[in-house]
Amino acid sequence: MEKKIFLEKNDGLEVAVEELINAKSDTVILNIPKDSVLGRSVNNFHVLKREGNTAQKVIMIESVDDHILELASLATITAINPVFQKKERAVSDILPRAAVLLKKQAQSNTKKQQIEEENGDVENALDEGIEQKREKPKLAFYDEVKTEEKIEKKSRKNFPGRKKTLLLIGVFVCFGFLLFIYLGWFVLPRATVVMTLKQKSIPFDMVMDVSQNYTKTETSNSKILLRGQLIASQGNLALPISGVTAVNGEATYAGGIITVVNEFGTSQQKLVATTRFETSDGKIFRLRKDIVVPGGTMVKGVLKPGTIEVDVIADKPGDEYNIGPVEKFSIPGFKGTPRFAKFYGFSKTDMTGGSSGIKLSASTSTQGETEESVIEKLKIALEEKTGILNSVGLSILDDAKRFVVTKKDFQISSSTDSTLYVEGVLKEIGFDEKELKTALGEVFKKDAGENMRVRTINISYGTTTPNFASGTLSAAIHGDVLFETDADTDLLKKSILGKDTNEVTAFILSVPGVESAKVTFKPFWVTKIPKDPAKVDFKIE
């Protein structure tokens, strides 16, 4: 039984071998079209011949292509041209098949020998490829040819899609280019002008005096008198505490030092021992001995008060008189006279040593709250309170803060737990650093020269001496004031609009006090300053 198989022009050796092997017939006729890829090498037909023998099938070639017929004949395969009725099959009906094969072999020996010399031992390689084919459908030997054929077919099939894709890409590229040009010429053009001005740095080493009594800031070559503010907050806290013990002892009186001030006149004033000095909350302290308060002195028509430091003792025993510095003690003995407002006292240090005779203490090793933790919590609460009071953002130096416990009371219960009651006050002396910098600029403005302005001021604070009773602060300050040319950048910016790079550079460098200038543009092809001021960045280094 015969079976005829029609191959396509681009069907390669792999397809032909598969069709040959899979054909359910003893005789297979392969119809190969003109210019088939099989005609590229005689080795393709040698492979077909061997595969037919291996499959025990008789293979014949049918083609209108003389070149195909010739190559088939060289491989000793029966070839037929159906158009011209070159029917080698008719000869095979008369002659024995062996005679036909011997005749074909004799006719093609010469050409076959030449082709084999040119191609080397390709047939052996093809044999190995066919063996692999039997084990695995796809042979590496045929991959290259088949891939090329598939790519060619796919390319022809997808050509309209590729054309559409390329068209869309071209449209997007053109749109992007036009958008880039539009943004570059009409939206993005920007210019940045960076100037370096003449500068002068002046160092300083001065003293700053801060007081809440100053009404304005005054300056001199070595000192700045600056307005300040005393911020004070007081409060109390009671928390359960464990580990409290009580020890009986002798009651004691608190004591300390008070500075007595005479603002009444230039005459002295005698005060006898036990003269009372009273705090704003009614606590009385008395002089330990007689004193004479010096009179004030007149300086350029202004009275400078006379002062004296004296020892005082609490009117009653008890730890409630262990208080911190007091801003003002009044003298009740002068009440109702002009001297009451002009004679007063203040304390810079704590009053200490007072006790009720029963000493209470709390162990710091017990669980829960301790004496130290309760006091620390009160301090934190007062710091938050002063932060709210400092609404204007005054500068507070570290040494210008003071927290004092003014009262501490243990309330022992019948059980092992007790309560610690603590009162305290936190004081801070603040000042406006902006006012300080303004004052420093004014001090050194003449030294900097004409047409100079302050650019930056660097300040470091040295030794600080606060007086929380009077609300004053003295601190060493040092640093430097950096001046630069007072150039009108707004006017310069208006003057360069629309100018090119060379014009801008020449113009800016002609301005007194300008040391250098640099102009940059975005995008790079822009060469002129935009006319829109909003598109020009003017910077000073």
C-alpha cells in the first residue's frame, strides 16, 4: 500500500522524517515543492534514505524541481516529475528493484563522491542525530533550521501587528519630543544666580547682664544690658511612700543670710536685734543682732542703694521654715511709714536647719515611690508649667534654672504605708536671644564699615551667675559677628531679567562689594535669564 505526503516549501528535514516514520504504509511518496528548504543539501536526502531503510519503508520523491530530483537520485532515492511524467516507477515495474537501484547508484557515483568530499563526514553526524530523534522528538541538529523557519512564518503572520506597534511607538516618541520641547522653551526655563559678597568677621568677648528691671536694651564696648524675665512656678505633690521611719529629737530653728537694702536716702538706718523680716506667705525671720544699714550714694543724680548682709533666724522651730531664696522680705516695723517701701531684704541662698524635733526619712531601697522619686516628679511637673509660662520662647541657660523644695512632710499612717507631701518652687531667668544679636550687630556696625549688614552671629555662653531673688543674670559671651555687603538683591534681580550669560555676569561684577558670580540655566540650551522673576533664583553665598 502506498501513501503520498505533500510537504510545504518551508518544511525541513525534521518534518519530512516525522511524516515518513509516522506513515502507516510500506511505500511512502514525498511530494516536495519547488525551492523547498530540503534542496539546500544532499545530506537531507541521505538521511531520508537511511530513515526509510530503518523503518523498513520504500521511499520515493515526487517533485517538479529538477534540483530536488537530482539530489534524490544522488541519494539513490527513486525520483518522479509528475508534470513531465518522468515515471521511474514504470521502470521499476519491469525491472527488478535491485537492478533499478544499481543503475541509479552507477549514475550518481561520481557526483556523490564529490559531494561527500566537500561535506566531510556529515552523514555520520546525521546518523547520530537520527538516533537521538528516535529517543527524543526534537533534535538539536534541526533546531536552528526549524527556529529560523518558525520565526519567518511568525514574522509574516504578525507583520500587521508589528506595523501597528511600531506606529504607536513612533506616535509616543513624537509626542514626548514635542512635550520636551514645549516644557524646555515655555515652562521649564529657569536661571540660578549665585553671588559671593565681600565679608568681614568681627570677634567679640563681652559680658551680658540680664535683669527684669531693665526697660530697654543698652550696649557698650564691653557690656550689654539686656531685658530679661524671671519665670517662677510653684506647686506641691503628695504620693504614698513606703519605708518611712521617725526619730524623736530636739526642735531646731531654720536660719540663713538676708541682704538688707536702703533705698530711702543717703542716711544710715539702725535696726535692733529681733527686727522682723516677713515673707509674702507670712513666715517671720528675725535679726540675730543689731545692725546699721548703710545709706545710699548719689551717682550722676541717681541714688545707688546701700546694702548689708545680715544673719537671721526663724521665728519658730520647724522644717517648714527651710525655704529657698526669697525675692523680697518686708519689714513690718516700718509699716505705715515711708520707709516701709524703701527698706526691704532678699535672700540668695536657702534657709536651713529647721526641724520639729521628729525626724522622718524614707528608705530609697523600698519598692514603689521613694523620697527622691516624689521630689523628681514634682520638679518635672514644675518644668512643664514654666514651659507653658514661657510662651514667647525666651532663652534659658542651664545655670539660670533653680529648683528648691520649700516644704516636706511625712504623714505616717497606722500601717506600714505613709504619704509624702512635698512643696517646691522652680525659677528660671530668661532673655530674648534675638534682642542680644541685634545689640551685638549695633555694637560692631561701625567697625564693619559702610554698606555692610549682619549676615550671621555666633554666640557661646561662658560662666553664668544668676540671682533668683532679684531676677538678674550675668554671663560671659564670646563669638563673632559676620558682616557682608549690603546688596539690594531685589533690585539686582530686576536688572538682569532677559539678559544673556555674559551680560549678567558683567553687570553683577560691576556692583560694589560683589566678589564673584555664577549663572546656571535649566534646561542646558537656555542662554538668557527668563523675563519672569518667579523663574529666577537669586542666592548669596
